[in-house]
Amino acid sequence: MIRVLLVDDQPLIRSGFRALLDLEDDIEVVAEAADGKEGLELAREHLPDVALVDIQMPVVDGIEATRRIAADPALAQVHVVILTNYGLDEYVFDALRAGAAGFLVKDIVPDDLLHAVRVAARGDALLAPSITRKLIDRYVSQPRLDTGAGTGLEELTGREREAVALVARGLSNDQIADRMVISPMTVKTHINRAMAKLHARDRAQLVVLAYESGLVAPRNP
């Protein structure tokens, strides 16, 4: 059973998502919160698999709530999916940098929402290659942040570095497999090992780390 936490200050959004999710045999909405502070408390109480978190909320916004969830070892199993009204807006990259697994627009069609929840719960990539490429394009115009921490890239094998670089270029696992002449399962193994070594929660953070570390240089669109 996939356990979901809804965090949004709009009751209508929460009720609509709950009505849809609760119809599924393998998904259960365990709690709802109207702001990020309450969402963080409920995440610690219920330990959901997926937290659907709005970006703009009172008290504690979605980006800060995501950052606190990602920083709490007790919540390592919680995959945060950011909800936004505007698609790839100015907040999304900050949310991914804070530790979000991906993002969804609120007018998403029901089947896509259900698919996204299941993908996020597995810990797989929620960002489609097309979205990853949009993030790359946006990154070109974003100022780089000095995280003050080592990159950890020296711990990666050559094949792991190659796989991470291709992830950051927006390639899917099948495309990476073709490029590296290996199986998709081996690609997934390389990526999972790289995430463990770099302490990345998911594929989205790998993209951020690849660019911030200099492993991949942005190319102007």
C-alpha cells in the first residue's frame, strides 16, 4: 500500500486529490495538512511514502518544508513531489535543489497523477526526459550556488560518472543503455550506486549535483 500525505492550503485541491487517490486499491491518503509546518509534523507522525506538497503556503512554504524533510534521517523514505500551478516556474529548481523528487502541475490529468504517485513511491525518476531538458535550459540562466561541500565525484567509477552525466543531459535509462552499450538494468544499478555515493535522494538531485559539481557544463539552448 502506497501511503500519501497531502500538503496544500487549498481544501478543494486536497479533497479532489484525496477523492481520486482513495479510489485506488494500492494507494491510501494517510493525512492532510494546510501548511508546511503541519505537513512536516504529519510526515513525522505517519511516515508516508509520498508527500504531495504545494509550493506556496502560509507558515512554512513548500520549499522549506521539503528542505526539512530531506534533512531529517527519520524521513528518508518520504519522497516529496512538489505541486505547482504554473509548471516550470521560478520555484521549481529551488524545490529540486531542496530535495524534491519531482513536481506536478495541479491541473494534471488523473491517470498521470496516479502514475506519478506510484513512480515516486518506488523511488524511481519522476522527471520525464523532456522535463529534465527544460531544467537544464533553465539552469543555464540560474546563478550557481556554492554549497560549501565536497562533490563526492571522486568516489564514482568511470561508468557511474558517465551514467550520471547522461542522466543530467536528459536521457532516459533506455537511451543511456544504448549509448553505453549495456542493459537498462545495469544502467539503473550504476545510477543507484551513484545516488548512494553522492547522498542524492533521487534522479532529480543527481541532475542538480551533476551541474553544480561541474561534471556537466550547461550548454546554451
